[in-house]
Amino acid sequence: MSGLSTLEKGIRILTLFSPEAPALSAGEIAERLDLPASTAYRYLAVLRKHHLIVQERSGIYRLGTKILELAGCVVRPSLRDIALPIMRTLSRQEGETVILSSLRDHDGVCLERIEGHHALRVSHQRGAVFPLHAGASGKALMAFLDPDRQNTIIERFGLARFTTHTITTPKKLHQELDRIRDLGYAESDGEVDEGTYGIGAPILSSDGQVVASLCVSAPTHRLESKKRDRVIRRVVRSAGKISEGLHASHVQ
């Protein structure tokens, strides 16, 4: 079998998945492509190795997180274009660091940041990877994933403790994620780094899927309750504006 033929069959497997058929068994894939079952399993194993598909406990296959990462290579320039002016305005209003993040496999990744003007500030490097279960940016992403994906992340990668404030039990985390979904924003008081406070809100696609999160992060003492309420409103409003910009630009 030629390399091109192998590549073509791998691509054809990926293109079998669609909104109408988001999950397929190995038998269905083999039948639709007229492949021997053993051949289909070999291709599926390679695609799984590169995270292009995932296999659930039931044996069913779905597109993997690498697909999201590849899609992000297309989406992110437009996302940044829409988000950056809004982030600059928010940072100027509050004087604090504003962070734009997205998903990468089971983690979050910092896509962009606008530094606050205070001498003492909280900062994240572009490209920095962080856990989803701790911190406002991560929780604002994780709360809007479907429950099965939440559980998969928890079961496979655990809930590492970073400080005494980190949530490390699945029950408490699910309660927190439910609360975030109800409120529309996430808060973190020293969950990753002691003495830091974060407020994050989801950026959603037109069909309600989480695309990214927007977060203001600052030393805890600068976000006293009165200012905190104002920052929450502005973060939620700013994330909403970015979501609206994505919808208008047909960026998902």
C-alpha cells in the first residue's frame, strides 16, 4: 500500500465524522470505507496515537482534541483580532492584566495578554499551559465543556493541588463548575498562586460551545469586594462582546 493511499484512508476516516455522526464504531468505519476490520483498527490506532481521534470506554470513536488545536490555527488570528481591542479597553479601565486563553487537549493555553499598568501585577506568558480545574481562566473553559469530557479530564489527569485553595475532589469541582455555568463567570482566590485573584468568563460560539476564556488577574488585595463586583460585570460584558464579534465574523 502506498504512502499516499495510507494518508488518503486516514483522511477519509476523519471526514466520516460530522455533526450528524459525531461518534462511530470501528465496525461502522470499516463498513463505510469497505476496509477489513483489522485494517481499520490499524488506522484508528495511528490516529489515536496522534490525538486526532479518541476512543471512549464503550469502544466508540470521536474526533480528538488535536482537531481542536488544528482548528485553532485557523481561528486564533481572527479571535485575537476581535479580542485585542476589547482586552486593551478592559485593561485600561481596571489597570490589571487581561488574559485570553483557549483549550489545548486537557489543558488551557494562554493565547494573548495585555499587561496592567501597576508595578505589582500578575502575568502569564503567551503559550503558557495551565490546568483547567484551578484558576479562573481554566474553570471558565472547563465549566462549559460537556460533562463526559469534564469527567474524562478528571479521571485521566487528576486534580493536582497547587495551594491550600485548590479544589482537589471531583464532587467539589463539579459543584463549582455548575455554579460557574449558572453565574456565567468563574472566580479564583489563590487556587494556583497564593495571593492572586482571577475573574474569568467564557467566550462562546454561536451554538454555545466554549471557544476561549477572558480573565482579569491581579493581586488579591487589589480586588476588594466593591471593585470585584465591577470587574466581574466588565469581564462578563467584554467576553460577551468578543463572542458577538465571533458570531458576526462566522468564526467558531
